[in-house]
Amino acid sequence: MNLSSMTSQLKEIYSRFETDAAAFTRDAVCTAGCAFCCTSVGSVDITTLEGWVIRSHLAGLPRKQRIGLEKALAVNRRKKERQALVPCPFLKADQTCAIYTVRPFSCRRLYSLKKCGKTGPTIHREAAALSDAGVTALQRLDHTGYSGHISYVLQLLDMPRFRKRYLSGGFEPAEIMAFGKSHGIVINRFMTARRPDDRRHPAIAALSESIPGGA
Ligand code: SF4
Ligand code: SF4
């Protein structure tokens, strides 16, 4: 597994999505400090590769900050096992993101044309299709990885046995699903059930096919 190359490709997917979706997201009402999407979505899902990038970022933080975030992750996991809706562990007291530069695709794809409320974000159909295409590209890139809640994917990567296997290209979905089940969460599932089905926008097909091979 060439993590350096995979990380570069991951950043390329983020960048392409941002560029391709700009025609839609320019009308967003999102502002810093507006955090309904960080508190009320219930599950911020990431891929294992995204988890690796976040983990590497955490490792480079000052000790006090890193330990604070590790504690927040542990608290988040405990709460998550008791209730469905738990704010993201990386949401700071001022309602901004502690890992903004390495936030996962599930956050990058969110925007809304109206302030979110009980109904969640209002987005363009084409942007939703682009978002699905981005998820497909992420899954093709990380085809021996998993998708799941951010706190648990990071926990998996902290486990030496899992980390060694993932980094060597091993794939044990049954074991990982059992891990998720033991914590009352779903892991090893796609971040979206839909396949990108709107090919009218050329960028959608290009983004979806941007990573060769994979599952
Ligand atoms: S998606 Fe909704 S909650 Fe999130 S920043 Fe935009 S308007 Fe605010
Ligand atoms: S990672 Fe950051 S942007 Fe994403 S849900 Fe958590 S606090 Fe919000």
C-alpha cells in the first residue's frame, strides 16, 4: 500500500469535488460557527484512508491539544453507544472544526441553500450526484478499507493488529463488521447507498471514474 500516493489521490478527489461543485455551493448559506451539520447528523462517516490522514494530523498536534481530542473521541464513543445523535468529537466550543484542514469528505460535501433545521440541508440534485460520485471515487481508492463513524475508524487505526493488516493491504470485512456490531454501530458500509446515477453533468462521470481499479 503506497500511502503517500493514496493520500495525494485523496486530496485530488477533494479538490475536484470542490471545483466541480462550486457552481452549486456558491449559493450556500453556510458560515463558520453554523454547526447543525456537526451536531445533528448523528454519524460522521469516513473511510479508513481518511482516518489515516486525520490520525497523522492528530499525531502532529501539540501534546495537550492531541490528548484533549483523544479524550473527546473516547467520550464520543461512550455516548454514541447510548444515543443516536451525538455531536462530532472534533467540534470545538466556538462551534468551529478542530480538524478543518483534514476534515473528511462527508463534511466537505455538505452545504445548504437554506439554514438547516429539522429537515437538514437543502442542496441541488446535481451536487448530490457529484457527491455520490466523490464517494464512489473514495471507495475505489480505499478498496481494502472500511467506512464507518469517525470515532470508531480512528479507534480501529489505533489497534496495532488492525493497523498492520490495513497497511499491508489485508481485508477482513467479517471481523470488522463484528467489531462494529459489538459497539452497536454499522461499520464497513458505504457512506451512501446510492450509486451516482446522474451522468448529464460531465464532471460527475469524470469524478466517479477518477480512480482506476478498486472495488
Ligand atoms: S450545512 Fe446547514 S448546518 Fe451546516 S454549515 Fe451549512 S447551513 Fe449550517
Ligand atoms: S469533522 Fe469538523 S466539519 Fe466534520 S462534523 Fe466534525 S467538527 Fe464538523
